[in-house]
Amino acid sequence: MSEDAAHQLSQNRVQASNPLADIYISSYLLNELDKLLKDAGYCLSRFNLPLPDDTTNISGQNRLLLDELNYDVPAMTATLHDNLSMLNNNQKDVFDAIYNSMMNAEGQTFFVYGYGGTGKTFLWTTLLNSVRSKGKIALAVASSGIASLLLPWGRTPHSCFKIPLDISQSSMCSIKKNTHLAELIQKTSLIVWDEAPANHRYCFEALDRTLRDILSEIRQNAENKQFGGITVVLGGDFRQTLPVIHNATKAQILRSCIVNSYLWRQCKLLELTENMRLKSGNLSTLEREELSNFAEWLLRVGNGTEPIVSVPNDSSNSFIKIPESLLLSSDCRNLDGLISFVYDLGSEPANISSYLCQRAILAPTNEVVSDINTRIIAQLKTTEMSYYSSDSIDDSTANHSTLEALYPIEFLNTIPMPGLPDHKLHLKIGVPIMLFRNLDPSRGLCNGTRLIVTQLTNHVIEGEIITGKATGSKEYYINGIHYSP
């Protein structure tokens, strides 16, 4: 029986050197023996056998649970020891409050409030490693795919908890009882949700109702506890992006924030206030001063305390002055000047991945994006290839000829679609690209992942990941490309 359990572990790609593997095998064997003995009217204690460990007493067929235990515990423990010593006093207080709630099964809900640079991601990593190194389950999610890549084994909340895309006040997560996902949640000790202010409050309320329902089967009074009694940590900065609602007014957006949810009343607010970026030893005195001034100005903008300047013929009084140090010189304030400032295309950087990750141009519309891309790609000396989106109409439909006459393909290909790239895609080797889909989040391929094109063929694009936990991975291919010479 133990050999069978070991075989199931190997089938699920759990690391053989993981100390949790032996614990799991022992617990699995005891659990199976307990079932057989109970059928015969006996129990484990009758034969002086220990009870199985609840933490690892899981189904050998539950891939989700086995994946969550697929950690290199020795390496994680070594990293955790270093990270704990690097926490400042503010971070240590927050860490202790959350950790004690989780270890004592208090099931508190926390919101960690801190602006960029206060070390939230570092705190999440330390917290997750501390829980997982003890063999417990900790789920890490972030509001966007690119933000989830910053968390160890991070995912988006919609992917992890099956939150409906069309959310409403009475929505529930699509998690059925007695499923592998339900079993995973029942074994979970901690949930970390980063960038929480960007999600609609209905998402948190749907998860709350679902957890209460699922955990009520195994925990007494779970239906009356927030999030079913699981310790939940939300984090983010309300100065940044709030929930995006189509055609919503300011009042509607504010009402959709989590602070207006019934969950907020039982949420304990913790705050990070120390800017850890200023503590870097790689900064010169001048760089540290410039970074400090920029951070203070950014906080004033976020807090609404930066002085308003009047603009002729505009009565909105919603303009602020940008510091001169952040502006291009007057003769370079055009598109070509901006491209030259951000990307010095005549130079050959030693580390192209790091060079591109430190640079980006933010554009307001898809039209401007296409213009910038065309200008930059034209300056590269490598061979260009063009790819086209699928533009044929299914001819098996009864009204195929009518549709083709009403919607000519040539006309459809000229229509820019919000949120989608143009019909025609021009690429060269060495060009950075970004994914728009969650192809394989476990391997770092999700919405927002940036890659560098390393090879172009008729139907396949090969790229090297330059962001997230999978940085440097080269063997990633995007298939299904329509090519035209």
C-alpha cells in the first residue's frame, strides 16, 4: 500500500526529495488502513497504530492538493530564514499578527495597506514560505495575471476560486462540494489576495459565501464565520486602480470597493509605512534624494494634497503640475523624441532582458500603440515577418453567402477592436511581445507576461520570458499563427 502511495506521488510530479513526501505516504497508508479496519468493526488504536496526519490526509488522486504540496522545503526554509531577518519592525508586526491568527486558527481577516515600495510583495513571499514550509496549504492570488507572477505559486482569484466573470450581489463561486477544489479549500490555512482594491466587492462576498458553505461540512459553526474561519489577508493601495466598471460614475465605482462591503466591518487594518526602496545600498546619495522626492510627490498626488493649477478655458480644476525633472526637454516632446529617450536603439545592451524590463511607453489608445510599434520595429535591422488573424467565415452556415456580402473581410480587417491587437502583426527577432491570455500560469505564461522573440517561423513564434518567476525560460512556443510572406 505504501508503494502504491509513492507511485501516485511520482505520477503527480511531487519532488522525491521533498520531506513532505514521506509524511504523506505514512498518512495515506494509515488513512487507508483506518477505512478497512472500520469496515471490520475495529480502529487504529486497537492495534496501537497512530492516527493519520490531518494536514497530509488527502486523496492520492487530488492533483490540486498534491501540486500545492510540491515545494522544495529545504530551499524554502533556507530562504525563509534569510527573509525573516530582513523584515523591518513594521513588517515584523504585520507578519506576527497574520501568522498568529493562522497558527491559532483564529480566522481573522486583514487588510495590509501600503503604497508602492513598502515591501508588500516581500512580506507576502515571507508569509507564504513560512506557512508552506510547515506542510500547510496557503493560496496566493492577485487581481491580474502579471501581478500574480510576483507571488510564489500565485494565480488570479477568478482562476483559483472560480469566481464568475459576470458578478452580482448574490453570486457564488463555481465550486461544488466533494470535488478536488473543495477538498483543497478545506485543507487551506491561509489565503493571500494582493491588489485587492482593483476587484469588485461582490468578488470577495461571493468567496465568503462559498467558503462558509464548503467549510461548514468539516468545521463547527463555519457558516457563521467570515470566510468560513480561514485567515484571509487582503493587500493593496487605494491610491491606485479601483474596480473598472463599464460606463460607471464615480459614485458607482466607490460603492463597488471592498470598503463598502459588509466584510470590511470585521477586517483588521494593518499599514506599511516605510519605503524600502530608499534602503537599497546600490543607490548613491543623489539617486536616493531624487527617489525620495519622487515618492513624496507621488504620495501627494495619490492623497489629493498636491496643489491644483488652473488651465485657461477649463473649469474642472483637476490639473496638477508635473515636476520639470520628469519632463523631456521642449525640443524632444514628440513621439520620435520619446522613443529615442526610452529606447536607445543604436546601442547594444549587455543584458537585453533587463534592459527591456526597465523600459516601457504608456500609450492612451491602440492607434498610438500601433504607431509606436511600427516606428520602433522599422528601426531594427533583423528580418521582418507578418502574421494575420483568422479572417474567414464558417461556410457551413446556411447564410454564409449573405454574411460574406454584408461583412466583407477586407472591411472587417480594418476595424480596430478594443483590447485586441490589429489584424496584421509585424514582428522581428529581438522584439518584446506581451501575452493577452492565461496560456499556462504555472509556467509563467499568463495575461501580461512579457517575452522576447527568439525565433519566427510560418506558424510558430518562439519567445524567452523576461518577467515573473519564469524569467529566462526559452522553450515557449505560441502556436496557431496565420503567416503571410
